[in-house]
Amino acid sequence: MTELLDVKNLWVRFPTRKGVFDAVRGVSFKLGRERLGIVGESGSGKSMTGRAILRLIRAPGEVEADYIKLDGEDLLSKSEADMRKIRGDRISMVMQDPKFSLNPVMTIGEQLMEAYRLHSKGGKAEARKRALEMLEAVSIRDPERVMRAYPHEVSGGMGQRIMIAMMLIPDPDLLIADEPTSALDVSVQGQVLEIMDKLVRDRGMGLIFISHDLNLVSQFCDRVLIMYAGRVVETCDADKLHEAKHPYTRGLLNSLPRFDAPQKRLEVLQRDPAWAEAESVGPDA
């Protein structure tokens, strides 16, 4: 597997009145042109990890790592001007509830064309053609009408697909998707995942899929990192997630309802303080 991204010993810190808070603690992983899931409870450091890769943590937050390499180049050594070129062009990120990342006073077409022209030397006509192609690629009917619409005129599911189209229009090498389907109903969620899967496979991209839905990640991704208290506590193949060994992962799985094993009362996760400091388990630990 060709390494696209290599993260070593990543830390994200924030100063507080009670001292320094470590939001991400010593996270390390490698990513090829595959689908990598990052799962865990809210506050486990999933989104902070994705933002830190793009150096989107602003002061007073601090990002430290031995390195964050994209195709062998350390992103930590890049200037802010260089990072602006990398964001969107080489790495795109779909934020949580992506519809609300759209500019409410610009049409969908204007925003898609701006995203293309920002990272390309193409003219307005070429940008418009590319925008229409991307709307069709994410299964939006009547893209000409949608190009003229404003964000408040489209549904939540369509807004999600528009944001995915916007992030993919520069043809990046890596897509970071931060719970892009969390606000969608099951049918639309399936459509969005199918679109993302097809685009990743067709373009040979790498995908980091951040979620709290273990069942979804086990079906959609190739590998999974399980995070707890800012650390990776377990790594496993996605199709073997239900065979996970770490007690935290087992606790998360046991707290989920299952149609094949119904229970009168779901288990409550019993946390052990030692999990925050224990060594990670799994094939890539």
C-alpha cells in the first residue's frame, strides 16, 4: 500500500484556567489510498485530529507532532501561504453538518465555481462546466436549477451532497469527512455514502471518515482507529470491528441495539481510568 499520509505522535493542546488540556495525545497512523474510519465518543479527539492535519487549530491552541507527512512532505514545515494552497487542492475537509458551511448570500453555482477557480487557472466557462459535472457526479437532478439556487432553498441531503461536490471539485488526493451524514435520514445517508465511495474509488483518493457510528464505519471503511480521551486505543480492520478486543471498544459495541440479539436493557459503558494511559492494541499499534 502506497502511503499517502503519515502522522507521527500528534498532540493538540489548549490552555485553560485549570492548566493545559490535551485534546489529542500522541496519535500516530498511516493512510494509503483507502477508507480509514476514526470513531469514538464526542470529545475523544476525532475532529481535532482531522483539523490538526490541515493545521486549522488556531491560537491559543497548539499542534505538535514528530511529523505530518503528505506524500513524504512534512506539513508542519509549510508556511501558512503553502498550507492555503494545500487546503482544498491536495486535502479537502467536509465539516460536520456541511450544509451550514455554505455561504447563505451566494448561489450554489457561484460557490462551486469559486472553489474550482481558487485552485485552477481555468476561466469562468470552464469553472461552470466543471461545477455542473460535479453536481451530476453527486446525483443531483437538474443541476442547472441548483446552480441558481441559494443554500436555504435546498434540502439537508442535497446540501450535504453539494458540499461534497465542492470539496472534490479541485480533485484532491485526500478527503477528510467529519460526520458528513450525521444529520441525514437513513435513505439519504446511504446515497451520500455510495456517492463518496464511488468518487474515492474512481479517483484513487484517500479518505478519513470521522464518525461516532460504529456500525456504519464497519460497513463502509477498510480500517478503523478507535479513539478515547485523545488517544488511539485500538486499530483493526473494519470488517473485524465486532471482534475488537479493547474493553472500551467492546463497551461501545455492547451499548448498541442489535436486531439479531435484542435485549431488554442495553449495557452502560463502564469506564476505566487506565484506558486513558494504556498502550494501543491492534495490528498497527
